[in-house]
Amino acid sequence: METRDKYVVILAGGIGIKFWPFSRHHKPKQFLDLLGTGKSLLQMTYDRFKDAFEPYQFIVVTNKRYLSLVKEQLPQIPENQILVEPLRRNTAASIALASYKIKKLNPNAMVLISPSDQLIFNEQAFFEAIDLAIEGASESGNLVTIGIRPNRADTSYGYIQYFPDNGKQVKKVKTFTEKPDFSLATTFLESGDFVWNSGTFIWKNESIINAFEKYLPEMAEVFEEGEIYFCTEKEHLFLNKAYSLIKNISIDHGILERSDEFFMVLGDFGWSDLGSWQNLYDISDKDNEQNSVKGKALLYDTENCFIQLPQDKLVVIQGLKDYLISDSENVLLICKLGEESKFREYVTDARKIDEGFI
């Protein structure tokens, strides 16, 4: 396959509820500098791939609300390569949009799908896994993901069981369970037979389109009708209509859990999806009491806490264990660290008080 036939699609439309109140609807986590590097997660994602892809090989999918943020943070990407979703319809719609657009640009394309919020510590090992995945995806029909060895029973990820080692590094998926409950996730972890789905996918563009036609035919039909509008002035008008017709479903539930052509390459490159405060705490530097502090704080009898403060504020904390304290703009959040399941409730209730709090 020619190098020019490869594309990378960055998914950048999420709202980042589990990083509230630092992440807000007007500027969610992918546009924030969570790690103190001077770059947002989106910019770090682009930088990861920029040496392997030319600017014309990038596609960014985002919500219409964030178009200006993408243009501001990634001026290297031409605006016609930023695909703007008028409504949120989950990852199946985002990937379908990119796939049908790429179909018109290059029918021979090989596509890499990347979230905009992942942290990769060993990029050389990451690209070695990508190369293996590309090899596996070269066979028509194959949909390939990168699997990560789990280190805890986390309900935020999909769990992949693959067929026993057959001497091949590209392994056929046996079962795929998206976001199991804690009991099932614990069973998966203890068995040692499961890996996390990293959310990084590689496939021939024609393979994923065939999968949409097979497993999500109504969505495929809607986007197929848009072929004459892609890359024209009428593209946005078509998308307004299309997104009113398609359902809200993830690529995991819509296709991957049902596909018999799903494969996995095991990756070991230091990975975090930075999906929550807990994930950020796990990778942060900590003091002797396992507190991670960003800002100025005096701590007494306090351990295992993640504290994020404005630089001009001093906070005194006594007697807390396993807590998150985040002071951001007009919201102070104090809650148990690791209970991300409650964040949607927090945001819903905050909205009832004032939209400005979300």
C-alpha cells in the first residue's frame, strides 16, 4: 500500500464530563493542557502522528461547537479536513462520517482511528504495534484494534478475549464486551485472558464501510446518500439532515461486539486514555503520602488525594483520604476520588442551578 493511501482520523467531539469542573461544555478536556506540557491533549495527539503523516492525511471529527477550537489549536489542518457534526451521535456516527468522506477522497485508503485524549509513553513501541495492526488490516474485511493488558477491574473499557496463541501477532477476537459491570470486569481481570480495547483502530476503509452496511445498514444508507455532497458546499446541509436521522450508538456496540472479523494486536507502550480524574491521578507525581497536588496546599493527616487549584489560591486540608479537590473557575468540587459514575449526576444537578456551572 502506498504511503499516500494512509489516513489518521482523530475523534475530538467528546464533552469530558468525568473531568468536570476543569472540563466544561465550552472547552472540554481534549482542548485542555491536563499534563502541564503547554499543549492540549488534541495537540499532543496530532504531534504523535505528524512525523508519520502529511497534513492532508489527517481528518479531525468534532462537534460544531468546537470547530473554532480545533482551528485554533491545529492550524496545520485545512478546514475542509475538519468534519463538523451538528449533533452528538456517539462514535459510530463519527467514524461513519469520516469513512464515507475518505471513500470519496481515496477509495484505497487504510485508516487509523485515534481518540484525542490518550497518553502514550513509549511512542516507538506504539508505532511498532501500529505497523503490526496495519499488516493485519491489509486482509480484506479485517477490523483491528490494539489491546492493553489490564491492571485493575475498570468498568470504563471494553474487554477483549482472543483466541489462544497461534504464533501470529495479529490475533482473532473471541469475545468483546463493552464496559462490563464491576463484577464481570473483576472476573475478566482474574482470568488473565482479557485485554482492554484501547480505542485505537486500524482497517481498510472499504472494510469498515462493509461492516456498517452489514451491522448498521440504516446508518450506512444515510451516509451513502451523502456521497454526492461530500467535498462540496452542500456538505454541511447534508449533515444537518443526516444527523437527524441516525441513531446514537457507539462503534463498540454497533459493530465490534457483533463482528466476526475483529482482530487484536497486543500493545505494551505505556498507555492511559485519560478518561477521568482517577486516570490522571494514577500517572501524576505524588508525595510520600500519595497526594498529587497541582497548586499551593498545606496538607495535614491527608493521603491518597488529588488536588488541583488555581495558582493564586492557598488551600489548607486536614483529615482527608482518597478525595478529589478541584477548584476551577466558578466551581469547587470535593468528592471521593474514583467515583466517576456520579459525575453525570453532578453535572445534571449543576445545570439546574445555572448553565454557567457546566
